[in-house]
Amino acid sequence: MGKRPDPLPADPRVFKRYKVVRCPRCNRIQAVMAVKTFRCMFCGHRRPMREVRILYATDDPREAAEAAKAIKEAHFSRKPG
Ligand SMILES: [Zn+2]
């Protein structure tokens, strides 16, 4: 993936209660409740939410946890090529 020339437009899913995102710095998958500022629970990286790609959004905490788990598994089991 190359660089993006422009910041992403605001994602309306940011207003869902839980967002599954990947930290742009440490690449860890996590569910967050932030609307304005993402703060990584692992490395402490901060970034405006509109610059963080939302992988999944839901109002249901269980669904958020399951989505985060599924995305992590997909991410780490991805084979090269
Ligand atoms: Zn991080």
C-alpha cells in the first residue's frame, strides 16, 4: 500500500460505540470507543480518529470483541503471496 495523498474523509462509523482499528504505529488490532482522538492501548500512539481506518464498527461490545479477534486472526494468519 502506498501513501495517501489526502487525509481520509470522516468515517460516519466513528459514531458507533465501538470501533475496531489497527494502530498505524504498532499495527496492533484493538477495539476503541474514541470519537475524536485515537490513543493506542499498547504503544500510546495518538492520532485523530479520522486518520485511523475503521475496520469494523458496532454498538455491541461482544460483537466488537469478536470482530477484533476475527480481524486479528485473519491478519496474523495471512500467507505471503
Ligand atoms: Zn500502537
